Amino acid sequence: MTAVAEQTGAWLESFANQRPAAEWLRKVREAGFERFAELGFPTTHDEEWRFTNVARIARTNFQVAQAELTVRVPEGVEEIDPGAAGVDLGRFAAGGNAFAALNTAFLDRVTVLRVPRGAVIEGAIEIGYEVGPDSQAVAGESPAPPSTSPTAVHPRTVILVGANAQCSIVETYKGQGQYFTNAVTEIVAGEGAVVNHYKVQQEDRDAFHVATLAASLGRSANFSTTSISLGGALVRNDVSAVLSEGTEATLNGLYLVNGSQHVDNHTVIDHAKPHGTSHELYKGILDGKASAVFNGRIMVRKDAQKTDSKQTNKNLVLSDEAVIDTKPELQIFADDVRCTHGATIGQLDAEALFYLQSRGIGREDARNLLTYAFAQDIIDRIKIQTLRETLERSLFEKFHERPR
């Protein structure tokens, strides 16, 4: 039996035992599983996965369940039927992302929200997923899996933002125990829309987290997304944004890992039309034996003249055993553009550390202050005050953890 067939077989029983679904959903699921069976899980021989080994996920016999879902929908936002016209849940099944195809194969409870044309939404759209011992099984009428069984959940979120509408979105992921979150989020922003998106990942230190975020942006839309990765044993974030004419996109990220944690951020900004602008800043803090990956690709297509794009990745390495692999990329097929990228890897400033200690601050506290200041640059860009304050507290706790 080939490795791909062995991996597929482990999921086949769960796939076959899903609860009955409408005909359209059954076809979408089947297309997703067929594509997953063709691809199998990626290996380190795949260029996009060179530094992230998902063998622990591929070899674990997970029991498929549903995450506990909390949705706060402000006035003016509509929750619509996933089967409604204009909602294409099957498009991720056709690509080369095995995890997105697997997510499609196990579509069950799908969150689809629509912001009407011209609406200005006060307050954030909040979507929270949490996995725990009581997460509900989705195979037929089976009872919830016992807490000792590793659980897999496949959250799916679609947010459709009408032309000239404005909204903020907060996604959070939490849980307890050993489990696997495999999430897919799609944001479609119409012409002139303004969308601020935040994703906060605080999974258990024994959990796996793989997420795909795809943003399709209309003409003159303004889109920003901020990814905060604090938890998880193995984390992979794939973020892509396709820009139309005059679109502005901002991708920010902060990842903190210690102990034996691993986080991988892959981003793609696709300038498909002229006069687009993009800004990207990802910052990482690594301690203990942790490892991280940043791969950021900016694509400027042939007709995307007058593109202005800047990408930066900065990493602070606090121990001799932590490892960071960073690879900013530019793929430019137009000739009238302004694009820059860069990456830095460094340690705490010895002079700044000495200065703080000379003022009576202990070495550990001084170290934490400087590390916090490095991260604060991303936190300060968050426009939702309550979220910003919550993350500030989380960072304080994170910096005082003992690596394991």
C-alpha cells in the first residue's frame, strides 16, 4: 500500500460515515475527498512544505468532530444558507492544497455571513471555534468521541462583503488536549469595500492547527488581515489575497513560539490588476528549541502596472537552539512597478539590555520588556480596542511562560 493510500484509508471510514446531507453538499464533499485522495498529505519533498513536516498529522487516527462554535453577528449582518447562489464551497477542492480539500470533504456546519452593499457595521463580527472533550462527533448518530481520542475539526467560514460596505471580523481558535484544527476561511470583498480581519490562534500546546485564508478583493477595496499565532504544537497558516484594480491590501502577522513549537506562515499577494498597493509585515519571536518558517510571495502579473508593494519579515531569536527559515519572494511580470522585500534575524540589543539593568531592572524583566516592545508594533496596529487589550494580556502571560 502506498503512503498516500494509507493516509487516505485512515480518513475513508469517517468520510463514509458522515451524517446524510443535501445532494449539492454530498457532491461537494465527494469532490473534496477525491482531490484529497489524489494529493495525499504534503511531505518535506514538496517545495512549499520543505521546513514543515506534517507526518504527525498524517499518521494519527483522528476522529472527526465539530468544534464548539460561537458567532456574534452585529446588526446589519445576515447569516445565509450555505447552499445559496453565489456561495461556491467547492472551489477549494480543485486546487493543490490537500488540507483545504480535506476540509471540503468534511463540510458539515458552514458559517456563511453577508454584509449588504453599502452597510457600515458597528462592532465586530466575532467567530470563535473551540475544541474540547465534549466536541460533538459528526459520523452518523455516534456519541461524542471519548476525551482520550484525538479529534479533528474542519471549520469553514465564508464572509461576503458587498460593494462599499465596511466591517471588522475577528476569528479565534482555542481548545484543550490533543486535536487537529483544519480551518478554511474565504472573504469576498466587493468594489470599494473596507474589511479589517483578525485571526487569533491560541490552540493547546499539544494541538495541530492548519488554516487557509483566501481573500478575493474587488476594485478599489481596502482589506487588512492580522494573524496572531500564540499556541499549538505544529501550526501552518496559508494566506492569499488577489487584488483588483486600485485595491489596497495589508497583511500583518505576529508569531511567538517557545519550547518545541513550530509555526509556518506562507503568504501570497497576487497583484492581478494595475494600480494595486500592498503592505506586509510579519514579526516572529522564537525561544527554546522552537522553529518557525516565513515564506512570503508577491506576484505582479503582466497587466498590473503601477503596482506598489512592500514586504518585511523580522525575527527575534532568544536562544541558541531556536531556528527560523525565512524566504521573501518577488515574482514580477510587469515593468512599471515599485516593489521591495526584506528579512532580518537578530537577537536582543545588548546595549539596551545593559541600559535597563543599569537602571535596576532585573535581567529577566529587562529581556521581557524588550521582547514585548518588539511584538507591540503589530499589536498597536489592531483597531479594535478590546481585542488589542486582550492580546496585550496574553503576550504578558506568554513572555512569562517556562519553555517546554
